Amino acid sequence: MAATVTPIVDDQVYKLPLKVLVIKEKKQVLFAEAGKDFVDILFSFLTFPLGTLSKLMAVESNLQEPVRLGSISSLDESVTHLEEEHFRTQNCKEMLLNPRNSLASYCQKMKLNIDDATEPIKYFICENWECSRKVSGSLLSINFRNERCTCGKLLNREIFRENVTLEDGFVKETARFIICDDLHITPNVFGASVQVFQKLGITDMQDIEERTMHISKKEVVNLLKFSLISETPMTDFIFKKEQPLDKFSPQLQFDIAQVPSDEGKQMLVKIQIRKSNGKIVFAEAEEDFADFIFSFLTFPLGGVLHMLKGFSSLSCIDKLYKSISDLNAERYLRSQEVKDKLANPRCAFHFNVSNQMLPIEADCLPVYYCYSVRNYVKDRWVYSGTLVTSPKAITRGSEMDAPLNIVDPRSPTGESSSTEGFAKGPSIYMVTDDLVVTPMSTVFAISYLNRLGVPLFDVEERVITIGLKECLGILKASLTSASALTNGLKHLMKSIKREN
Ligand SMILES: [Zn+2]
């Protein structure tokens, strides 16, 4: 388990009430009836980066076994164990282990925000105050106080943002919804609930019982887990089934629909195939492939769903995601803009990888100014500053300069936008079928084969070309399978078999 798992501290004070209709005999949830508070929580799941989801999956709960998110959990753990020297800067590892949520400001006001282990953003300028009052070229570091200023001192003076406004979630205050067992969300109109009754063939209303649950933060984490591993998350959640996980068998569809394979950039990857079962044991590739795999941790779940056109094999997440496009933005969501953001959440800024093969973008860099005010304290002038997003009218004793240059924490030279990724190169990396990334070492590879019980004569090396279709395949398989490479590249394997 990853070392950075923070236990969820249950808020003793607040529990969210939730009304559910259940079939008593069958112990099954028909649907829940809820408003903004609960539906915002469900939608917030789509804003979490996969790395955050993997950590939340590892949080202790009343489930019998720890649950894992496909190969994402092992990828996340491998980053924990990777020495800092393999990353471009010492911040890269921290960034991958705690990827920022680009829509965090939409979640922070929610009554039960399970991603609150993520610290609020911090801002640092040069400890030498004169540096931050330069006409241009003053530096700002976000979240990292170890960056060096051009003057040689550290950017470690914390300043605070003025008037930070938090967004009020995703759905309208007055909207009411029905949430089906599979997390499909529809407006709460009578017709919708009748449809649920008819779909389940319920005629005897005697079996139906209304219950009001009171949900804590810890229980929201359970609900998140069920939504990623079960086809009936609401039932499992309400009846707190403690079943072994092999009961869940998601429909694994690894095929990626119509993607022209020869489009855009390609990567060359050496793979070691086990001849006797056709499985990929590991891949060997340059830093661009390692970066491509690392970047999965930074993708928001909703962004992944967008790339996979709503078909991720996580059946309930697919339903939850589809609910967004079905809901009328005018009536149910806070605005069309909120709907668009939720349907295609981006990576946070600085979390993009140049030459990213997948169609996912990162947020643009924000523009900040340091607004400094001079005060006469203890017989001398001292400066204090706040971070503002637009230039202010200059008043007496205050100064306002050019926008600050935001330092990319991945840039070894303090540039504001680094053109590369997280992994240090030139270097060769080894990526196992379950996406454990390590620097290539023959000794390690041999002992890995030994551990798996794969004899050397059973291994065959192939060089394959990876394009968009293959990248989407690996991403999709990584969500549900511990054989992300084998399943994600299945179509290539078929042609290799035919050659043999
Ligand atoms: Zn400086």
C-alpha cells in the first residue's frame, strides 16, 4: 500500500441525510432521492485525478479486502518507491503522488469533500522583497518553497491570495434528483421513478420501504469504492455488503472504437512476451513512454471518460458520466460552463506532459500580480504583499508591477513552462504489465521473471509502435485490469500471433 495514504477523519458533526427507496426482501436499492449536496458529491468523483482515486481506494474501510483500481494502484505505489534521482526535479515525484484537481475550487465548499487531504494551494515569492517588486521577471512558485530565484535566494516567502472565491459545486441549489442503483442520475419527476419500477418489474408496493440514511465522510469513501468496483453501488453501500471482491465482474471491453492508428505521434516500445500464454511480461522504453504512463495519475476521471467517449468498462462511472450530458444545463446544472467543465475536466496546470499522445489538456497558467503595500512599522518601511488576479489601481504607498512568472516545479532551471515531463532522461525504463515503472536493470528484470516463474526460453522480444489507439487501449485497461499492457495492446498481440 502506498505510504502516503491519509486516513479519512470522520466529521463527527456533520452527516448528510439521504432518502432511499429499498426492496425489503431483496435488500436492493430502487433509487435514492436527493438534492444538490449528494449529487455534487457524486459528480466530484469525476474531478479526482486517478492518483487521488487510487489513494482513496486504499483508505481503510469496512470492505473485507483492500480494493485496487486496476493497474493504477500499482503504478501509484511504484512512484512511491522510485528514487527521486529518476525524476527531472525532486518536485516531480511529489506532483505525481499528489496530483492537483483542476476543479478543486468546485469541491471545497461541499458538505462532505473526501479529497480534503489535498492541502490548499500555497504561493511563494522570493525571500528578498526587492525581487518581487521588479518591473518584470519576478518569480512565483506554487506549492513548492524550494525553488530558486534568479537572485540566488529561495522563493520561500509565503503570500496569500486575496478574495479566493470557491465555486458552489455543480448542480443548482433547487434541483432534485433520482439516483438509481447504478448511479444514473435523472431529474426527480414522477415519470422517471415509474420507469425504475417498471424496469425492475415491481408490482407489489408492499415490498417497498422508505429509509433515511445519514452519511458520513467515511461512508462517502465507501460509496466511491463501490462505484468503481460494483455494478450495484447504491445497494452495496446502503446494505453494507461485506462480500469478497471476486463477486464483481465488470464487463471488460478493451476494444477501442474506430481510432485511426497511424494518426499523430508514435512511440517505439520493446516488449517481452511470454510465448506460452501470449501475455506481455514487461515493456522497455525511453522516458517518453515512462512519462506517458506516469501521466495517468494526473488525469481526472471525467477527462478519462471523455477520451474514452463514455465507455470505460467501469459501468457505473459510465452511467454517472452519461448523466451529465443528459441533464439540462439551464435547469439542473449551475451553468453550461460548469456542465462543460464536468464533462471534460482538464489536468491541473503544470501537469501536462509535452508530446502527450492522448487528447487531454491541462489548465492554462493563471495570471497573478503581487500587490505590495508599504507600511511604516518600528521606525522603518516594510512591505507586505497579496496575490491578486488583476492589476489594481495604485493607491498611495502601494505598488503594482508586471504579472509574476510562475515557476514550473518540473523545470530544473526555473522556467515558467517546462517543455518536458516528469521522468529524467535520456534513460530506459521498464514497465510491467500492471504498470510498475522502474529504471531498466537486467538484474531486476531477471529476478522479476524468476518471481513470476517465467523461464527465459519462454520469452520473446518484439518491438512495437504505439500510437493513439494503443495509448487509449492501455489507459482503458489500466482502470479495471492488472494486465494493462496485455489487455490494452490485445489487438497488436493478435497480429503477432498470426505472424508466428
Ligand atoms: Zn530573488
